[in-house]
Amino acid sequence: MAHIAYRFQKSVDFLLQNACPSIRYLVHRDLLNTPMDEPGMRSLQAELLRQSNVQKHLAAQHDDGWFGHELHGNDGMDGHIGALLNYGVEPSHPAIQKGIVALMTPEIAAQHKNWFRGGDALDAGERGGNRAVTAGILSWVHMPEDTPMLREEIALSWEHLCAVKTYTSIDDFSVRGSSERYYKPLVRFPGANHISLLAATQGWRSETNMKIAKEAATHAYVLMKGVDEYITFRKSREYGGGVIGPFNYNWQALRPHNKEDICGIINAPYNFQFAFWLGAVSGVPDWMRQSTETYEVLADVLECDVLFDSIPDRVLKAFRQVLGKEPVWRGCAARCDVIYAVLRACYPVLK
């Protein structure tokens, strides 16, 4: 077993003793670096495949390999494949590999809704639409980065990140309209799709590029940390006009949070705020991280075992929909879900 700092040992032990196979597998694989060819790991993989929540997503696969009824969304290819991967199903699983073949085979993809509303307009505006979603799925399953669509979307994502350093304010890349703020045409500014794709890939990471990425991320954070408004995307007339919501990044997740801040997030009127915030905090790439304060606070409340009991039931219900991995919330299952999500956020940063 890998060395674990004292502050995490109690949480790890609790999960390995009480959590569902999915969480136990992920703790071993991602936190403890347990070799995947060990008999115990193979057994856990078989167990998690039998979980009802995993079976639900596997059952959404059509005979030709396509998952769900569209490309993007809860009942889309990214929704189902992403959920399976998040539960610990390995990318090499036959169902996932069959899904990737369907995604990359035009004759199969055309038989389904292989697009999402506004995706074509976002692609045309180079904000990242159907192509970005497809590339994201390919990156999750570790497709070769010279795969044409993946290579092109990585290059576009890099352009968006590098462009940040040319701006001095939000008005350089967006415009305030009568009722909303929207991106200027063909502007470069990284969204969640660009950042997540760069976070999931390796080929762009030279020493020079990593320095550029860190500088660009810091500059973007400075520009956006005080922005409290949503930036939309204006479609051209060719695509019907109007505005749609692009994949904006949660820049506020990079801000250092103390215990009072986190308490405020937990008790916010919007039930899903804590789950979405914690998910965003967990997904911050190392080259974007501005501080470790948030993670240190999360580790402290985890060690003191005071977080779970402070979360209102309405927030727990929303949390389960966003970050839950336990198939049934009985006994200490809800506590396991919360502990794992917090551990997953702070362990890689502070280990």
C-alpha cells in the first residue's frame, strides 16, 4: 500500500471497510496505486460491474454500440460513457470500446442523434460543440492523440488558452448585450471543454508549454475571479440566431476558500451548488491551481469528521445526483459518497 499522510488514513480505511465496490476500486486504483492485475482488483472490477447504477448505463447501449439517444447529455454518449468511467469501469471494457467504435463510425453515428442543440453553431464559432464533446470522450478512453479529431481539438484548445495573455479585461473577448454578455465572434478564450481536454491529454506538454499554460491560467483567473455573470454564445443567422450556453469554465473554483466560504456554499439556496463546486474543485489541473488553501480546509474538515453532518438533506439529495457512486443509500452509504468525493479532491493535491 502506498504511503498516506495521517490526515487521510482514517478516511481511506473507512471507505475500504464500508463503501461500495466502485468506491473501493477507485480508492485502490487512483489513490493507493494498487496494481490492477492483482486478484483483489479484478474481483472488485467484477463486483462494480454488477452494481445497479453501472448496469443501468450498460443497459442504455444499443446493439450497434451507441449509448443512449444523443451525443451530449444525461442520456447521451458522453453521459453514459462518462458515468461508467466515473464508477470505475475501465476504458478497455468491451461495452465502452464498442461505444467508441460507434462514435467514430459515420454510418453508425448517423443512425442516432450524433449532435446536440447548438453544437454545430458552437463548432462553427470555434467555441467547441459536437466536435469538442466527441474529442472529450476520445480523451477519456485514452485514444491516440494523433487521431485526427482529437489532434485538431487539442490544437484549438491550446490556441484558446494561449490567447488569454493578450487580454486585459473581459471586454476584450466578450460584449455586454441588452440582456446578456456574449463572446465576440471567433474569439479565443478557454472554456471548460478546452481546459478538460488539455487536462486529459499529454502530447502538448513540453517544458515551455507548461510554463505558458500556468501563466495563461493565472492571467485568466485574474480576469475572471471577480466576474459574476454568465457568458453566452450568439449564434449566427445561418444557425437560427439567438444565444446558447457554451461550456464556460468555473473560474471561481480556483479561488481560495476558507471554512466559512465552504459553509456558505453548502447552505446556499441552490441545492446543487456544493456538488457542482466540489466537482469543479476536484477537476482543476495542476497547472491551473492557484492555491492549496481550499484543499487544506477540505482535508481538515475530513479529518475532524464534521462535514457530512453539516450538509442539509436537500443538499445531500442533489449531491447524490451529481457525485454519488453508491448504488443504494442505506446505512453509511451517503457518508461514503461524501467522504470519497472530498478525499478525491484533496488527496492528489496534498499527498
